[in-house]
Amino acid sequence: MKEGLPVGVGVGLLLSLLFSFEFSRIPMITSTKGFLTMKTKGANHARALLVFLLPLLVLSGCRSGSGVRIGWVGRSVPGVMEARFVRFNGSQYQRVRLEEEDRLSITYSAELDAGKLTVALVAPDKSTVFEAEAKNQEETSEVAITKSGVYRVLIRAEQAKGRFTVTWKRQSD
């Protein structure tokens, strides 16, 4: 494949190729002068193709979020999620373990050219404990935790274009 193609495109090409030909001859995708071309090779290449692309299929599902992300450049480390994007329609989350009587201080900001971005804290029972729309300014909210467990700091986007930053800090008594 041409360098720089997103994994989703590669997975989509693989699936469409797997279901559109006879299994005795495997098409191979190569890059020639910046153009993708397809050549049919013998069955010996089938194993190599599957060995190479199977990990891509597995890894494409290894992210904490869903939806459409175009031009996504982001960072998600404990206590911080931030990204800039051309289009984001879906969700992104990070888990955080909280104890009863903790307080979680959430600071969020967004610079959006289009769409809507929401920040939420979701409890282990899937109920929403906190939710706010991220506007073009920085805001901080403090949430009291009433039940111990693993919560999710969740970002939801609807046809958004721009950037966001969300940070949080656990405060114990």
C-alpha cells in the first residue's frame, strides 16, 4: 500500500478484495509512482497477505472511541485528552478509577469552526454524572463522586471541525 494511507482504508480495501475474487488467486496492491495498482499473484502470497493484514484488522479496533475522524492528530494520556481535526463525528473516551467521596476537577476547552462538542463523565452503571458543551473558552467543573468504580471521561462530537483539550484531576479527601 502507498505510505500514509489510513488503516481504515487498508482494512476496507482488504475486505472488498477478499470478497470479490476467487481464493485461488490473490490480488496484491502495490504503489507505482504514487498510484495504487493491483496485480494478481499465486496462492503462495495469500499467506503473506493475511499474515501482514490480520494484525491491521486487530489493531484497527484498539482505540477508545468510535465514529469518523478525518485529519485527526491527538494525544490521550492519563489525565489529558486533546486533538485537532478536520472532521470528528463520534466519541473518544478515557477510563479513570474513582473512589466514593472523591472529587474530579474537569477542565475543558474547544476551538470549533463547525459542529458541537460535549464533555461528559459516565459512571460504571452507564449513567451520565456530568455533561457540558465545550465552547470556545476554557471552563472548569468539579464533580462529586458518590460511588467507587471505573468512570469514563467522554468526548462526543457532532460534525465538529477544530480542536479540543480536556484535562482532569482526582481530588481525594
